[in-house]
Amino acid sequence: MNGAPGVRAVEKLLPSIREELSVDFCITNGENAADGLGITPRLAERILAAGTDVITLGNHTWRRKEVLSYLGETDRVIRPANLSKHAPGRGMTVVDGVAVINVLGQLFLAPPYGPWEVIDELVAEARASTPVIVVDFHGEATSEKVAMAAYLDGKVTAVLGTHTHIQTNDARVLPGGTAAITDAGMTGPHDSVIGVVTELAVEQMRTGVPIRFRTAAGGVRLEGVLLECGEDGRATSCELVRYELEQ
Ligand SMILES: [Fe+2]
């Protein structure tokens, strides 16, 4: 989700969506909550209070310094596991019988080490607690996300892509019982360039001169995927979710 419009959409829509779709567990990628860059403890608490069980983060994890101590205190907000081992926070959590793993792709995002170096250990650790395991693969490249989903097929419940903000048309359940999508989409303003005021994003790309970005306001939607799985952790369905926020 992205910026104040994204937080507003989560607060206004998520409680009724949870009820309407009988949702047992909700994961939100919140790394763009604070005006597009990072998250603050206060915003995290609002997103959790609105009906999110676990918040994942990404390449903008450290943008807001307030989050440093907060990540060490909570088990409901996790950051990519393949950031520095010396940084605060964790890359995997188990809440109410659901394990959530967060990793960062290696293309363009330059994590200290690749997701492939940590994923086996994380999945083994998660499986020791529960068969229901959801991986948020925060990455730029479709190929990395598809490859990770194929690699983890039969080992986890779902591999859900985030970071690119454009909901992709490939929600599916793989033969081994792992649900997958390359990008779950964006909860935030869609009259924009992936959340940023269009004119500002275009101007920076056209001129090459850095410009301070602002979060856009129009066309606010809540997007995501709805997963179903059995007690054995095998996914049985993976469907796109999209709701418009009346403004
Ligand atoms: Fe990101």
C-alpha cells in the first residue's frame, strides 16, 4: 500500500472486506506507507488496527529512523530477511499459525546477499512451526519472482510478489500446491505513476534531474490477492482482489 491514500483505503475498506470474504489472516506490504517511502510505528499500528495481521517491508525499510527500535520490539512487522544480519528486526514471523517470510529480490535492489542464499533456511524454520507459509518476494524482476515461486512450489503456501505496484494477471496455484502472483498490486492512488504524482515522475524521467516526489491522490483502490488453503498448507485458490475507494 502507498501513502496516506493507501492507509485511508486500508482503514475504510479492509474491515468490511475481511468480513465479506471471511478472511482469517491478512498481510499488508507497508513499506510505502509514509508518503511513499518507509513506514513509521504510528502508521504501522494504524494498518494493524484496521485488520492487518502482519506487515512486510522492502527496499525502503530504513527510510524512517523511528522504525529501527520498533522493528526490534514487534513480531507483526517484518523486514526483508536478506538485509544485513546486523540490522534490527526479523525477516520471518509466525502469528496465529501463519508464517510470513519477507525477502528482497537481487535485481536493481542490491540487497547485501541474494534471496536464494536465505530462503531454504527460512522455509525450514517456518515449517518447524506451521505448514501455512506465505512468502512476500519484494522484487523488481518478474523472472526472479516466477523462478522463486517455481522453486518453492510444494514447500510453501504462497509466493506473492510486491514492489512493482502493478497487479499482474498471473494469479495461479502451481502443481505442487503453492499459490503465486508476480505482483499483488497497489492499495493507493492509481491516477499516478505507481503512486507518485504523474507530472513529477515524468519530469524526472524526461530531464534526469532529481525531483522531490509527492504521493498522488486520485483513483484510490485497494488491491491484493485472496488465498485459500487447507490445514496442510497447500493452496487451493488464488484470486485477484480489487476494490475502489469512493472519494
Ligand atoms: Fe519497494
